[in-house]
Amino acid sequence: MKIVSVFREYKNLREENEKLRKQLAYMVLNRITYEELIRENENLNKLLGFRQYSSFKLIPAEILSRTEDYANFSLTIGKGYRDGLYRNSVVIGVNGIVGKLTKVMSNYSVVQTYYDLNFRISAMDLRTNQIGIVSWDGRGKTLTFQVSADVDIAEGSRVISTGIGGIYPRGLDIGVVGPGPYDRSTMFLKVPVIPSQSLSAMDNVFVISGEMVESDSLEISEFQGELIFDISDWRIRFTVE
């Protein structure tokens, strides 16, 4: 009987930890600064016509294996199309972006992480609102944020996804600007970015799954297993599966 009791306690603790990890993942999706939201909401008042509405859900998945070579660092997770995943689904951790799915099978999928030479994401520096491209050059543990050379980049500024490109939703944490000096001798400035989400300390990830649905109606909801917030002409809702 004692063994059964210990097993039940272990199972309950594991379920509680899973619930807490999911709650943290939802919280990271809304970590955009208040200043950014205020600026975007001011723009909302000037917009006319229909608003676009997006609904997403988070699907937790266990990391089965890691593969690292000179060109990429990929993850294999224990869920696939039977669980509602599809190619190019975005993958996050509790602190920010991890990557996207490049291969989806029935019961497992492969994640292209940000440590991949083919990784590209449209990004914005929150302090200056400057937009550029974040990628990885295959060297070191920092990413590269490429922007115009005349941008006033500062160490510690947060870099988030812009939503441009149609794969990564806007507002996901990518990282923070690393220390200088920054080379301004060319047309474009290549700034180091320290990723928000470490890949080495993860056992689980979350896959953002869902479809965008256009709507001219607004919904108001309190946080009860879901998170709703407005960013520019997007209304984003994340709901627990």
C-alpha cells in the first residue's frame, strides 16, 4: 500500500509541475512592456475597418533527443500530427522562442532551433522600435540582430518577434541585446543578442498550434485558462488545450 501511495504522490507532483510549466509558458507570451502596449493601443484608435483575430493553443511536448552539428542544433519532441502539430508550428519555452517544426511525423517532430544556419526571424528592438532580422552565424552562443547602422542600439534592450513573415506571432521574446562595442563601419549593424530561452536546460517545450480566424467582433475575457491581449491590429488569445 505504501508503494501505491508513493506512486500516486509522484503522479500528482508531476501533473502539478506540468500545470505550472504551462502557466509559465502562457505568461511569457504576454511579457511585452507596458510602454509598447500603450504605443500600439494609441495606433488602434486610428485604425478603421475589420480587426484581425487570432486564436492559438499551447501543446506541451517532451524533448526526446538533441542533435548538434556544425550547422544546426535540433530537438526531437514526442508529439506529432496525431496531436495536432504541423510543419512550421512555432515552439517556445517558458522564457521565449525556441524555433519551429521542420519535420512532423505521426508521433514525433523535429524542431529547428534558433541555433540553425537557416534560422531567420523578423525582430524589433523594443527601446527604439527598430525592425531587423535575427539569425545565427554558426559561431558562439549569441544570435545576430541586423539593423541599420544609424540605429541607437543599447545593451540590455529586449528584442521580440514582429509577426512579419506569417510564422512567428508578434510579441514573443527572442532575447536581449548583448554588450558592445558595435561595428558601425558598414551599412548594417550586426548586434549580438543573448537568447531569452536556453536550450540546454529544457526537458519540455510548448508548441503553438491553431489557425487565424478573421472577425469583426471583439471578445472580452478574464484569465481563466486563457490569455487575451491586443497588439496593433491583432487580437491574440492563448487557450489551454
